Amino acid sequence: MKFSQMFIPTTKEAPKDATLASHQFLVRAGFISQTGSGIYDFMPLGKIVLEKIRAIVKEEMDNAGANEVQFGFVTPLSFWEESGRANTMGNELLKFKDRKNTGYVLSPTNEEAVVNMVKNRITSYKDLPVNLYQINTKFRDEARPRFGLMRGREFLMKDAYSFHATEEDLIREFNLMEATYKKIYTRLGLEFRVVAADSGAIGGSGSKEFMVLANSGEDTIVVCPDCEYGANIEAATRKPRHFNAWFENTNAPQSMEKVLTQDLTTIEDVANFLSIPKAQTIKAVIKKAIYETNTQIVVFFVRGDDELEETKACNAVEALELIDANEDEIIEAGIVAGYCGPFGLKDGITYVIDKELEDEVGLACGANEANYHFINSDLSTLKDVKYFDLIAVQEGDSCSCCGGKLEYTKGIEAGHIFQLGTKYASAMDAKFLDNNGKSQPFIMGCYGIGVSRLVAAVIEQSHDEKGCIWSKETAPYMVDVIVSNAKKEDELNAGNKIYNDLKIAGISTILDDRVNARFGFKMSDFELIGFPYAVVIGKKLPDGLVEIVNRKTLEKEEISLDEVVNRLKKLI
Ligand code: ATP
Ligand code: MG
């Protein structure tokens, strides 16, 4: 392709809200154009990169035996009513009506559509397993679309869905998809980590996320430096800490006692006053849980030096969402803020206690009475308590696999695979006959890759202060042949020749033949766009010499005209 024929609107201006390098550079280098909140058009270079990534994803999915299909971007709301997600997806699900008043949604994911496709078409275990996938537009009305392609409202996703007769076969496919995903991210040249994950609104049991490691990533991942353990903070666990093990000097607990803690409402103050570590106290975190049809005040109790992990907490009470409860709501619920504890809490208040505190003795906690706390509590005396893992693992906590000191790192969620089980097939009454002739709901898995997010993720991992640095697998063109002054016929001729020779050699090339752009401008476009190599045809052409520039290192190498194509073949 020739620059003079291509639409590549580069600019010095970055969008005002662009904090990420990928957002700034993809806009500045003319890859993408924002049209609305979280909605982007792909311009020619952006489209080439998107298609390259899509092609890799497709190739590896096909190699794994999955079948490509295409679901409508618009799906009937009735599917979502059948599965129950019309209500549980919340505001991310964009619903609308047609002229006949029939409800539809813009697909945010397609479990319902695939079940509808397979239902009554696969009727026997003999026709299982099957894995169907598409690479198609999704729409999620995200609360805070941001960071360019990272968190759009409209985005491109590869979504695959597998159907199985047995749980073992689902696990086999799940492992195959994990291996396939690893191949995809490796081919894209990404540094990534596979981690245990929460299953979110999609549901199901086991799930794993594929995290592209980057400081700008929105996800916190907990990793062990000494073993393979890695998990999204939403799902991370640690070796349980136990009070008795820590405070060996503490004798067997005395009986619980109420003590005056005048005006002491924080964990810090109470622990100081009682001369105990914060870990020997119980903290109450009061939230408002949002459900399909109602809301409820819920209290979560965690160890005083722990923090509540909201996703875990939300799952524990099976809420759609948790929000902060305000003072009035707390009072109205009959909770004494600052002095809230699990003993003698007003009847009817829903509360959950962190799993690690189960049967713990000797802790201090609020006495549900202003200015009073209990000491020497014994949690084993509480009846009918719900214990759940509620806490956010902290750096330095011990790895539950090997005891190593856990660390945090940041990642971009580039993919997510789920063992769904029978959730959707049961809800939508999609069944097959098993080998005993018995009717069973399909056992399903689902597997997503954020294809458009990957465009941004590649650049988050690979850029410098001048712009993008594409890898071989992702570059819009491998070589940018820059004619310094296209008004000079000999330069332009040499440029054309190298360009044609490179094309014959099978190397994707763009020729910067623009007559009215100066050399400096062409060079900064090369750096901003990030083609892996440039060939600069300039002053030394009369001596038969040109220059190869490596975008990543910015190193220059002078080379004779006859050698340049061979040299590039070698480099690439
Ligand atoms: P996130 O936690 O980032 O909101 P998610 O867990 O809701 O993502 P999934 O339902 O697992 O996302 O979707 C599969 C993949 O689609 C994700 O791993 C991610 O790469 C991509 N994806 C999800 N939401 C967006 C978005 N708003 N913009 C771009 N890509 C997205
Ligand atoms: Mg996810």
C-alpha cells in the first residue's frame, strides 16, 4: 500500500480523557476514532490490526476443532427472560423494542442464543461434544466506559460455547481451550498469566482468566513468587490466619465480657485502647445489597486488619450489586454504627462472617450498644451463622499452596473461560438423551476473548514515549519504505523498487511516497504508528546506500540498495 492512497489521519492531539498509552497512541496514530461514549470506529490501520488478531484467534479455534458460527447482534428479549438474565444482567443489558412492541437486546454475550441454536437439533449423546464460536460485536452498557478500546460499550469478542454429555468431557474441553488460549496470546507476543477467577454474571463453577501483565491493568492479581499460584483478587485465597496460632501467650479464653469503649468507633482506636493487635478484633462492614426486586442492609464481619472483597461479599449474599449504606439506612436497620458486632445483633439483620473467623476465640467486637465492645468473644457459640470467604488477600499473606509470600501484580483481562455446567440448558429446557436413554440438560462451557481489547493490550505492553511498537503478528505493515523527498525522481524510483521487491518477497510493506510531507514528519509518523522497520531513502542514495531503522530499538543500519531486501528478510 502507498501512504498517498491511504487514510491515515495521524495527529499530535491526544483525547483529553486518555490516560493510557494505548488509548492516546491508537487515536493519535489514526487507528481508531471515537464516535460516542465507549464506541469506536476502526480506521484503515486499526482494521488491519483487528483483522490480524481475529485471524490468529480463528486459526487456533479452528485448529482446536471448534466450529465458527454467527449469532445475531440483536437477540430476542424472550431468550433472556427464559434464562432469567433479563433481570439479573442489570443495566449493562441494553434492551429496546421494535415497532411491534417486541423486546430485543443488543447481545452482551450469547449463551441464550447458542442454547437456542442447539436445542432440538442435538438430541443424542452420540452427537456430542460440539464447540461453537463466533467473533462478533458485543454491546454492554458499561457504567464507566473508559481507556479507549480497553473498556468500550461496543467491542469485538470471540465467544465460544461447548456442549457435553458428561462433566469429564467438559473438563477435557476446558483444558483444551486453556491450551488454545495460551497459544493465541503467545503468538501475539504477549506476556500473560492464567489465573483463577470469579465467574461473575455468566455463572457456573470453575473459571480462569487470562491476564496480560501491565501496570495499567484494571485487575489486581495475586501471584505467588515461589509456585504457580495466581488468582484474580476477586477469587484469591490465602493460607488461613488463626488467632490462637499468633498469640501464643494468650491463654484459653475467659468468658466474653462487655467493656466501656467511650467514643471509640474505629478498629484502630479500639485495638489501641485494649492493647491488642487489630487482627484480634472483628470489623463490621455495612452494605446495601441490591436484588432484582428489593434491597437489603447486610453486615459483613471480617478480621480487624482485613478488607472486604466486594465481589466475594456480593456472591455470599447472592446480590446483583453491593453499594455503601448511608447513615440513615444504617440507623433505620437498627444497627449501632461503630459498635456493630455479631453477638446480639438485632433480629432479622442479615449478616455473614468471614470463613477464617469460624470458631475463633478471644476476639474483640462491637457490643451493638453505643460506647461498648465485647472482649474474649467465642464465635463457636453463635448459631445459624453463614461463613463465607469474604476478604481481600493482602500482599505478604501466605500462599495456600506452598506458603510463599503472596504479591500483587496488575493485569488486563484478555480472556475468560468458564465451566458453566447445566445452568443455561436447564433454564431453557435444552436436553439430550444420554447413553441410558435418559433425558439430560446439556453440560456447557463458555470461552471469551476480548479481541478489540487485545489491540489495546498489545500496545500497553509494547510502546515507548514516541508511540506504538507492533510485533510481527500484529503489525499493520512490517516495513515502512520512507522516501525522504518524493519530489526527487531517483528517490521515488528507488522507493518503488524496494517496495515492489519486498512485496514479491512476501513482506507486507507500505511506501511513504507523500509529496507534500517532509522527512521529519514521515519519520515521526513511522515512530507513532510503530511499523517494526523503516527503510529510509535519503541523502546517501547517490552512493547506493539506504538506512534500515528498527522501531523497537530505534537503531539505524546503513546498507546498500542491493542488500536491503535480503537483510530485511533475515531480520523478519
Ligand atoms: P471485565 O471484568 O473486564 O468487565 P468481564 O469479566 O465482564 O470483563 P467477560 O464476560 O468474561 O468479561 O467477557 C470476555 C472477554 O471480553 C473479557 O475477558 C474481556 O477481554 C472482553 N471484554 C469484556 N468487557 C469488555 C469491554 N467493555 N470492552 C472490551 N472488551 C471487553
Ligand atoms: Mg470476565
